[in-house]
Amino acid sequence: MLPDFTKSISTSVGEIYPITAVLLTILTSLIYWSIRRPSGMPPGPMGLPIVGNMFSFTDQPHIKFKEMTKKYGNIFAVKMGQRWMVVLNQIDVVRDAMLKKPVEFAGRPDLYSSGLMTENFQDIAGATYSARWKLHRKLGHSAIRNFATGKKLESIVNEVTERIGNRIDVQHGKPIDPKQVVCLGIYNILGTLCFAHKYEFDDPKLTWFIRASREAFEALGVGMLADFIPVLRFIPTQGVTKLTKIMDEFLGFIYDEQKRHRESFDSDNIRDIFDSLLLAQKEAKDEGSDLVDSLTDTHLTETISDLFGAGTDTTITTLHWTIAIMAEYPDIQKKVAMEIEEVIGHNRLPSLEDRGRLPYAEATMMEVLRFSSIIPLGVPHATTCDVMLDNFQIPKDTMVVINHFALHFDEEFWNQPKFFKPEHFLDDSGSVRQHPNSFLPFSAGRRSCLGESLAKAELFLIFTWFLQNYEISKVPGGKDESLLGRMKSGASFLRELAPYEVIMKRREY
């Protein structure tokens, strides 16, 4: 019996060896495939199987990417899970991509989180490059031009700054968290532009907006694991559940606004951006245009979501940086205030017509945009086809990011970039340098920021109003620590300062 038993074991082992060899071959092939760098792809660090380099860049990746240029050059590629991501770190490379090959770099990656937030990419910011996208962007531009420029915008901002002033003044010079009043103001401005609705500063809906937005950014971070490892999208995680819930509530509110607007819609009385979109939809239907399929209620809601969402947190974060910088640099603050007093005085409010007459104030605001770089890696692009860039071959659907932080702190183009210096944006005659090299706060090309003109106008009006009316200083007796020295903890799409307090006192004239 023993020989038969031994023979049986030998037969079983002999059958297992080929199966094991096949499995090992498959596993080895999968590992090799997961880390293999495609032919012609820019250089970069070797990644781990499956996860690639993604866990190497969970904290302030823009800084690490800038440091990596010393080893890999101004364009390199990293493997983020199962996605290749090409990082552009120098202005000439960015211009070659976004301006010389605008269509080739006009795509958006199909990130799982973006799909969750946009009803499967029905918006402007996250949608793929297409004729429908171009239509929506054109309508968005038109709406902003009609309702968020000139005297209309001035009137809305002036009404809001008056209420901000009332909220500050009740503190009687006591420490105040400036982000709270800035949030209330900016959400009111966008609420008026989008919905023709003014919120009281203690309105529960307004405080809900602020809370929901903050929670959405926290849930999103710098991206979800499912964005880079697709199989994980089938596993419900706390972050996905939270983000889905927030977006359902937010979009539910906008759909309710759409219903309210439709019920009271009058084509002869266009009240706000939502009405302007409803008018475009109505005209397409009346004309029997093929555009009807691109102007569904979902598309209109997602366009408003983009304009409202993108126009709030970015502006709030920029102003939060602005106030901290003014507190840290009292000499610069004083110089801006003196210029405002000389040109505007204190008996009228700032106007958009004052732009060009306040070069030092404008240069200071531009330096805030450079120094803060609040969206350090921008919104990711994707290639729409195989494309050559700087002698590298980048495959179609590759994720591409611009390292705006690296551009704004490039020693080749900026003298002492780590220092806050409005002079970075002034020429020898004291005039503003309108298009300085390596300055790209609103991106470039087909996917440049839709709300750039609105953001610049808002920031100018609010910044000049603040320094016309208030002296901003650090809290006496507090920790002798720079307000600019600490970033908000946790991975985030935005580069945010940690919470702080300042003193705001009315200027005496």
C-alpha cells in the first residue's frame, strides 16, 4: 500500500506545480503591469505594486513635487494607484501644453469623486471636453457678464460689506475670527447673483451652506482612494457616504430653487443667473433647437452648482489669507491704506473704476494670489489623445496637473519668492505688471477658471473696502507666532491657513 500512497501524493504534487506556476506568472505579470512605465512617458519615481506612489503624497504634495524637479526635471510622472499622473512644474512647459496644445490638454479625468459630485459629469468643471461642454461654458460666461460685473456687482458687494462692517463693529475692537464674517459675506454675494436671495447673517440656510461646504471639502480631501483604485468604488466607505449625503442635500436645494424660479419666471424680467439659464433653455425649446438635449434641468442645476460652489470657498480662502497677511505686514497695510485715502478718500465706496488708479493695492492683491496659491495643484486635466510634450509621449486619458505652487515660487522668475513683496508686481515706474511670467492663479487654456473676472472684481472691491475702513492687527499678548506659519491640518484640495483671530478697528480720519 505504501508505494501506491506515495505515487498518489506525487501525482497530486505534480498537478499542483503547474497551477502554482500559472498563478505566479499571472501575479508577476500583474505586478509588472502595475508599475511598468509606458514607453516615452516622463521620468519619475518607481511605485509600489497596485498603489503606486499615492501614499507618498498625502501631505502637501505640491511642495514634494517642487522638490522632485531637482531629480526628475520640470515634467515628471507618478503612478497614483492605477492612474498615471503627469505633473507640470514650470511655466514654459505649462504654456506648451495649455496654450499651444489647448484641445489635447482640455480633458478631465473621470474621477469617481467628481462623478458623485456632478450627477455623473453633467457640470462644467468636471465634464469632458465636448460641444455640450463648450455650450455650457459659453452660457456660464454670458451669465457672469450680465449679472456679476460693473455696477450690478458693485451694488451687491456694497450692500454686503455694509453688513460685514456692522458685524465687525459689534465686537468693539475685541478679537474676531475674520473667516466667519467673510464666509457670511461671500455666500450672500453668490446667493444674490445665483438666486436673487439675500440671507440674514444668522439664517439657518446660510450657516448650513457654510457647514456643508466645509464637510464636503473634508470628505474629498485631495481625492478618494476610489479615484485611483477603481475597484474600491464598489466598497462603501465613510467618506463616500458622507460626500454623497452632502451633495444630495446641496443639489436638492438647487433643484428647489429651480422650481421656485420656474414658477415665477418672466422672460422680460431676468433677475439672476438662474433666470438667465432658464431663458436660454426656453429659447432653445421655442426654436426647436438641437441644443435642447444639452440644456436639461440637470445641466442647469449643475451649472449653478459650479458657479456657486467654485465662487465661494476659493474667494473666502483668499480673503482669509489677505487679512492674515495685512496683520503680519503692517507697513504694507499702511501703504495700501494711504494710497486708498489719496485716491478714493473715505466719503465714498471703492468702485471697479478705481482699478488702474491704485497700483500698490492691486499689486498687493496679486501678490496675495501668488503667495497663497490656494489651489496649489489646480483642477486636474486629462489628455484627449496621445500627445507629445517636451519630447515625452503622453497617452490619451492621462491625468495632468499644473503645480501652481511651483510656478509661483520659482526662483528663476521671482526675486525672493518666499517673501511677501507687492513689488513683485510693480515695474520700475511703479505701474502694475499685468502679465508677469510664471503667474497663473486662474490656470490657462480652454479650462481656465470660468469665474476669473468675477473673482478679481470681488477681491478688489472687498480688499479696498477693508483697508479703507479698518486697521487690522494681531491680537496683543497672543503667541508670538506668525499667522502665516501654520496650514490647516489634514489633506485638502485648498491650501488653507489654520484658524486665527485678529483685531479690526475702524480707521480714524
